[in-house]
Amino acid sequence: MAAAPVWSVDPRTGKQREQVAVEATAQEVDAAVRAAHEARGALADRAVRAAFLRTAADELQAAKDSLVETADAETALGPVRLTGELARTCYQLRAFADIVDEGAFLDVVINHPDDTATPPIPDLRRYKVPLGVVAVYSASNFPFAFSVAGGDTASALAAGCPVVVKSHPDHPALSEYVAAVLRRAAARHDIPAGVVGLVHGFEAGVELIKHPLVAAAGFTGSVRGGRALFDAAAARPVPIPFHGELGSLNPVVVTEAAATERAEAIGAGLAGSMTLGVGQFCVKPGLVLAPAGAAGDALLKSLTDAVSDTDAGVLLDHRMRDNFVAGVAERAGLPDVDSPVTPGAGGEHTVSAGFLTVPASRLAAEGEHDLLLEECFGPVTVVARYEDQTEVKAVLSRLPGNLTATVQLSEEEAAGEGRGAEILAELTPLAGRVLVNGWPTGVAVAPAQHHGGPYPATTSTSTSVGGTAIERWMRPVAYQNAPSALLPAELRDENPLGLPRRFNGRLER
């Protein structure tokens, strides 16, 4: 049976553009993984890894115009958005190169023997080593930053792990293009092309997670797809770490004092965040707890005005469009749910932004309104109107894990008056990033960033954005009483590589 062709599709028309490749067979997946496994040695030198990452960023930047054109043809995200995302991707590659150069990620700890301790301490030296081949599953909504050259790939390569990427079917031509650019960068440093493998097709993704030489996996996508792969990773004869980003509602709490103080600004800010990128951001605010009464009414008026002025947009593919239209219709049909601005089909290939309102009491207990507590991918949010803080607490207590949670406070509340600190404490167990008087869309690539959260936001406690994302692809190993001549250079007393480390209890930089 012939392998199925892989087509590039224009989401603006739903028509196939060109055949890009064919879906990978089990044998082709095996070959890609084995080629990646053989390339591990070429990444052993940290200086080579750092140079490779910087060259990859340079090569991507040099191909910017054609890359953005290819990405826009397959995603309809627009040149402005895509140019910014490519810049972010290049910045991320260079940031990981800096991390590799610095060396703190190796977490070197050396303890000399101490016979006076109880129990006695032998000579112990600990650092981290790469896991091996990493399987990367591309996201649909970030064709650069969470795809072939995205954060999972950049952090894995920085850790010294080759990757095999399972492309997303929404941008196969771009995936091939970016993989070629990365391999060109690798060749400039005598790194085999197999260091970045690429496979297409659903079955290829299943084969990839099962391959015995795959040591870990990173995923960004749906709860259903991610959970299936997570379970497969755990069911292997040798289970492997699976770092999946699955789904998030990203709740927002607006206090009555904040709504009274700046209802117009909050409504406009919410509209901008929930419609950004046609609502296709993983941190889109999908549930807003806003007060009933005059202050909440003013906020809704501002939100109504802003959302009504938002143009219809194209989602990444027609399957997502169909799911969005059906999803908002099902939610809007629930008892006591109103649609001040009705979301749904904007045209044959587009969708219109909108929002729904519901009494918060409907969400405080289990029932048919639980559907409103599930993510709906696209430009829609649910505003739950609460009567008092008891309802706010009741709704928050029923929420699953999230990437983000946000609170809008008044000036006095932000200064420590009122319930600001209490609300932050209630939100902290729900999310990996807690925001005050801001909006969750926009995930800065910074050392202190955490892009993750309790399940189902992610399947681990790690982050997929920021410098500590590298930790996902490494494991610690300790050497006890090993002669100096046999130790890795990173663990020798004289520190020939000049690494930051903890030496006999003292931090050395």
C-alpha cells in the first residue's frame, strides 16, 4: 500500500496547494531515529553546540522573507505576526547558545571526602548529561516558535540531544523548509544532517513515541492527542519522560473594585487578548469571572464595543473552524447563557469573534454547564457574572490546571488593601504563571519564565519556554571515588572548562 501524500493546504480557501512529501513508514521513522542517535557524538562539545545554535538562528534570519511567505501560505497568520514569531525563534536559539556557553545548566556539584560527617561522605561529583534522542511534536498555532526550530528543538539541541520532529499537518512545506535550514547550519559545523530528523503523518507520530531509541518527548497540542501519546510513553517497556502542553482555560478574576475603577480599559484589554491571533493562542483567556451589577455592566459594554469592531479571521485549518463553530453553538444553547456578541461562522472560510455570559452560580456545581469550563479554541471567551466572593471561590475550586491565571485589581488592592493577596493565593494552585493587571497572551522568552502548569495544562512540572526548558532533556549522574584521570573534564577539581559549580558547599562562579 502506497504511503499517503502530504499536501500543503491554503486555509483561506481550503484548497490543496502542492504535495510536499509522503507520510513516513515505520521503516522511515526507524531510519530517522537511528540517524539522530548516531549524531549524538557530534553534539558532545558544548562550543560546537553553541555555535550550531547561533548559526541556525543566522540562517533562519537570512531566509526570513521566503520563510514567512511559506508560513503565511499555510497558516494565514499574516506576515507581521509571522515575522515577529520568527524573530522570537531566532532569539530563543541564541539565548540557548548563551546558556550552553555559561554552563550552569550542567549543575556541577563536587563534594570532597569528609570522614567527620555522619555518615561519612565519600568523594562525590555530580552533573547532568543529555538523555538522548528527543521526539518533538509540532504545534499548529506557532509554526516557528513551537515547531521544527521551536523551543523544544532548541532546548534539546542545547542539552546535547538530537531531535526527530513530527511535523504538524497544517504547515508541512514550512516544516521541510525549516528542517533544511537547520541541517544546513549543522553542516557548517560538521554535524550530521540526522541531528534534526523530520517525519510526517499520524502513524509516524505513534511509531516515534514507541521507538526504543527515543529517550524523551515534547508535545504541544490537544488534550486528546497529548494524552494518547503520554499514555503510550508510559506504556513502553522502558517508559520515557513526556513533556506535553495540552489545554488551558486561563481564568481571569476581575474584582468589583477593579471594574469600578477602570471598566473600559479592562473590557478593551480582554477583547484584545481573547481575539489576538484569531483566538488561537494557548494562553487566551477563556473564562472571566466578572462582577454582577453596574461595574460589571460597564465592563461588558466596553468588551462588546471592542469585540464588535474585530474583523472576521481565518483559523489554521477548516477542521478547527468546524470545531469552533460547533463548539460555540453548543455552549450558547445552554440554559441562562447569553451571547452579547455572537461568535461563530463569519463566512465560508472565516470565523467571527464573540463572547458568552452566564451566571457564575451555574458553574459553581457539577452539571451541563461544565462544558463552559473546557477550552474552546478560537476567538471566544465566557464571562461568568458573580454575586459575591463565595461564588468566585466555588468556581475557582472546580477548575482544572492552567498555564495562566490572571487577576484584575484596583489601585488600592494592588497596594495591599482588600483581597488582592487572598485572590493570588487562590489562583496560585491553578496555574504555572499568575498575572496581576495584565493579560496572559504574550509569553516572554526570559530566564524566569514558566510556561507550564498543573494537568491538563501540562503533563510535567517543567516549562517549555525560558532557559530552564533545557532541564527536561537531561538527567543527573554522580561519580563516587572516581580517579581524577577518569573523570569528565566538567567534574575535575581544577575546573579546566571554567564552569560555575558548587564546590565543597560553596558556590563558585
